[in-house]
Amino acid sequence: MSYTEEIYDRVVAQNPGEPEFHQAVKEVLESLKVVIDRNEELYRSQAILERLVEPERIISFRVPWVDDQGTVQVNKGYRVQFNSAIGPYKGGLRFHPSVNQSILKFLGFEQIFKNSLTGLPIGGGKGGSNFDPKGKSDREVMAFCQSFMTELSKYIGADTDVPAGDIGVGGREIGFLFGQYKRLRDLYEGVLTGKGLTYGGSLIRTQATGYGVVYILDEILKAHNDTLAGKTVCVTGSGNVAIYAVEKASQLGAKVVSVSDSNGYVCDPNGINLDVLKDIKEVKRGRIKEYAERVPGSVYTEGKGVWNIKCDIYLPCATQNELPLEGVKVLAANGCRYIVEGANMPTTLDATQYAQENGICFMPGKAANAGGVATSALEMSQNSMRLSWSAEEVDEKLHNIMINIFAKVDDAAKRYGMEDNYVVGANIAGFEKVVNAMLAQGIC
Ligand code: NDP
């Protein structure tokens, strides 16, 4: 049995009931096999893989808060501090009823390689709660965030662990969390990213993940002598990543014809109207169904199935495992040529494999959505220097980071004789820096 297979079996045996974590480890280890095999003796002697798949620390805590009816509610809170070989832990907080240790471990594990790919000094972490901000009043969200931070503040800091937003955690939540941290620790420091512009946030952070997805898509297209102009694009989700992927793709001349939420999806053959989308999601915090009520010619369909819309490019930007094998089969049959993941692990393993074997160029989330965390790291730099860069400066740095990520991924795939296999390329390129840092730092 190979070292990678041994470690995968060990992860499954030692982490029962954590299917998302198993899935993420499997994808990474399968990709790394070629690298591990070449250096097996060294890596085994240093237990590199055993250490890589074990989080440095997992903090789990109770989050009590009082709702508007005066009832005490209790949620679970977590922070997974996965790997600090190349910098302080960095990764978002997710507030969603589905959050559990498996999901946060998968996200934290992915974050190690993603952060490494950015070229910036940030380690991997992730956290969150099974709290659902949907339908809660601002006061309830504030009460929850204050209680969550009361516990989390003991374990984070500008040079230790710097959380950001993720599903269910946007500007409002980051503001409440930052206010409570400052009050408890009496420190005005860049302990969170995604902050508002009046208190240390960076221009372009809100747009960064979605823009970054389209910047890397543009690089992929160039590498295939293709262009975004005139292409039909399907986007899933209608949150932070989705909205700004729609915006940048439209700016670069593509026609985006879909967005979705967990209830259903909208198809707009005339191209998604961004003003309406932003008004529904960013201002009114409404449901995507309302889009079809407001925009003539668009159609709302209840349930899953964005993949049934014919497109050239598919950008899944909602959540993990949203794109199953049956969806990719339909996409391939309808002539879709590119899948670029805006969300984290939105494509199942069998669907990814099918895409790669059936002429679809596939870029995994850990490379494609790294623009968000990269811009978070730029926010950390600005906070440390106590200055702010202009939107143009940040956007240019983001664009260059995405160009470099594509180059690294493409180069790693080619070096190991697997040209165009960006899954392998992203995992290898991300791993190389982390493993060298781990080896240099001894057994820790
Ligand atoms: P948001 O909370 O802003 O939006 C999430 C979107 O996905 C919403 O439209 C939501 O619909 C939909 N969604 C969530 N859960 C499900 C589900 N179970 N089934 C179907 N749809 C669902 O989150 P973000 O846009 O920030 O994040 C989207 C993805 O991108 C996540 O995988 C996240 O980890 C990843 N990501 C985000 C980054 C960022 O900077 N924000 C950075 C890198 C990755 P509904 O409103 O119905 O819940």
C-alpha cells in the first residue's frame, strides 16, 4: 500500500462521521501521490502526511444568546487552526445550520493549500457556527456575534489567527465581531478581515473572490487561445462570490444567464441584471425568486438544476457538493467547455473526474477562489502599515496574484506530465511551499 493510501485509510478510521473531510483529503492525496512517491523516505521519516492531515488545534465552544422573544438559544461554535507552517492561521467563519466539525475540517484543510498558492505568508484555518442568520433581526445577529466572539477572542489575534467572512458572514457580522473583540481585548488591530472601510477594511475585498474567479478564468481561456467575450456563462449562488463573479464576467463581455439560492434558480436569457440582483441580495436580503418577479423575460425554477441551462462556462459559487455527476453529464452533453469553482469543493469527486475525462477544462476552488483570502492578506498588510491602498492598487495586486496562481498551477501540472490537469497542479503547487516550511521547522 502506498504512503498516501495508508494515510487516507488512517484519516477515515480516525475521523469517523466526517465525509466532507475524507473527500477533501482524498482529492489532495491522490493528486500528491506523484510527489510523495518521489520523496517517500524523507516524508515518511518526518511523518509529513500524518502531521498534514491533523489540525494543530480545534477549539469548540458553547454560544449562548437571547432571541427577540427573550428565549435563551444555544449554538455550537468552532475554530479549526489547521496549519501555521507558512504564517498565522487565516480562513473564514461560516454561519449556516449545516456547519459541523467535518465541514470546517474540510474547509480548513483546503485553506492550507489555497493560502500557499497566493504566495502570501498565511497558514490555514476555518471556523464558524451552526447559527442561521437568515430571518434573524439585526439585534439577534449582534447578540449572537458578541457571544461567539467572547469565546473566540481568547484564541485569535493579528499575528496568531485572523478570521474573515464566508457563507452567512458578511460585512454586518464582521462589524459586530470586530466591535466585541476590541472591547474585550482593548486592542485595535487587524484581527479580522472583510472589515468596513471606515474601520480598517480594504477596498475591493468585497469584490475580490468573485473578481478573482473571473481573472483566473481569463487566464485559462488565454492558455486555450479562447476569450471570454461573447461566451454564455452560468453562475450558481447569489451571495458574495456569485454577485461579483457575475459583475466581472459581464464587464469582460460575457453574458451571464443564471444565479440561484438554496430554494431555486433564475434563468435570464438577456443577461443577469446586476442592479436588481444587488438590490435583492445586498439591500433587501431577499430570495432569488424575487428576481423573476421583477425582470421580464427571466424564469424562476424551484429546486436544483442550473446545469440544465446551456452554457460555455459554468461557475459554481454556492456551496460544497452542489454539482453532482448527473449535472456535469448534462453540461458536457450541452457543450460546456470550462468549469471554474467559485465555491469551496462545489463539485463532487466523481463529477470532477467525469469533467476532466470529457473535454471540460476544470479549475478547482482552492486556486480559483483564492482571490478572497489573498485580498484579506492585503487588508492585513494595510492594517499593519496603518495605511490604505486605492481600489485600483488593490485590484491590480489581486489581478497579478490570480495571474501568478494560474502560472504556478499550470507549471506544476506540466512539470509532472499532466498538462491541463489543474486539480493536480493546484494541489502540488500549494503543497510544495508548505512541506518545505514544515521540514525546515522540525517536528512540531
Ligand atoms: P454567501 O453566504 O454570501 O452566499 C452563499 C450562496 O450560496 C447563497 O446564494 C446561498 O443561498 C447559497 N447556498 C448556501 N448553502 C447552500 C446550499 N446548501 N444549497 C444551495 N445553495 C446554497 O456566501 P459566499 O458567497 O461568501 O460563499 C459561497 C462559497 O464560496 C462558499 O463555498 C464559500 O466557502 C466560498 N468562498 C467564499 C469566499 C468569500 O470571500 N466570501 C472566499 C473563498 C471561498 P441561500 O441564501 O438560500 O442560503
